[in-house]
Amino acid sequence: MGTFTDQCVKKIRDDYSSVRSETDYVHHKELLALMLGDAWNKLSEPARACLVSAKMTFGALANLKNAVDYSGVCILVTKAVEYELFMRFFSDYVVHVTSRHPIEVEGAKWPPEIVDAVERRGVRTYSVKQGKKITLGSYPFILGAFPTKTDKPSAVADREKNWTAFLEYAKERLFDAKYDDEDIQLMMLDYADSIDRIVNKYRNPSAHRNAITMQSASDCFAYVVEVQQVLRKMLDSFRY
């Protein structure tokens, strides 16, 4: 995951440490646990901390309306999503693929989106893509859910390889056993669209020079946690 957003998250937490209290923290944490239900228990501690910090940051700024920038809220909310997807859509996925195809001898069988290939003197070697190269926007492509930007046979073949490999992992390790193949494929497509929306509507604007309004920050939280509950929907469909 990107170090830039890690630095932003740390700065936001440091900046608003003075407005926190243990009572506020417990209050927001309990509200989030209530909203997310069983999904709260599947969240990693860093993701929980991001969501609680986002709620507390929003509350600290709310009285100022649009006199301030709410980018920090969106960065924290989307970072929580990124923590959960990095674990399930990359780290654990790499472990699964490694168990099937040791990269030192079967790197050519790996899904292209999670592997780097280097060719020297006619010999191609493979290595797992570094985690810092994986961004929130990488996941729709890791899933193989988006059409290729070109009709070149090699690009189409890579996309199919990504889709097939992730689907195998999703069925065997990731999604609840109650779902059949068709359910899982539809959810993969749906989740890819949701991630793309989070990236383009909330993450990218907040991480760059755009000022985020109070309403946009509220919309971000509503989409991910409170109303559409994209994060809860994802976690509820996963085994862990």
C-alpha cells in the first residue's frame, strides 16, 4: 500500500489528538460496531482505528461547516477499505497462489496483476509485486473484473488469467461457502465497481489538491459505512 496515504493518516491522527477523549473514542467505536454488526469483528485493528478517527475528525470539524477541508475524513475512511482489501485481495491471495504455483519455478502461471516479470538474455524471472505498488485502484484489475484498454490478444488473455485465478481463490478461500459460482462472479463485478467509485469519487480527490466539502465527506462515510454500507456488504460475504 502507498506510503503517502500512510503519512496522511498519521498526520491526521496527530493533528486531532487534542480533541479526542476516551469517552468520545468509546462512543464512536460503539456506534460503528452497531452499524457494521458482525462485520466489525472481521475488521483489522488498523481499519477500525481509521473509521473511529474519521468519525471523530468529522465531529471536530462539523461546527466549522465548509470553512475547512474535510479531505482527512475521506482519506481515513478509504484507508480502512484499503487495509481490508490489501489483506484479502493481495496478501492472502499471494499465499494461495504460492501454494499452487511456487513462483521460482512456475512464475509464468501466476496472474499478471500480482507478479513482476523481468527478462534478461532470453531468460524471464518472476517475483511477487511489491506491496507498495498495490493501490486501492489496483483491485478491480487484480480481480480481472474490468475490460482491457486494448483489444490486443495478450491483454485480453492477461485479463482472463487474472479473472480465472482470482475466482478460484475466491471460491476456495475468500467467500462464504454458501455462495455458488454465479453469486461469486456477480459479487466480484459489483465489488470492483464499488472500489472504482470509492477511488474516483472520494480517494483520489482527497489525496490530491481538491478541497473536500462537508457534504462530500458525509457522502463518503454514507457510501462506505452508514447507508449503502459497501464495506459491511463485502465483509459479510467473506469467510473472515
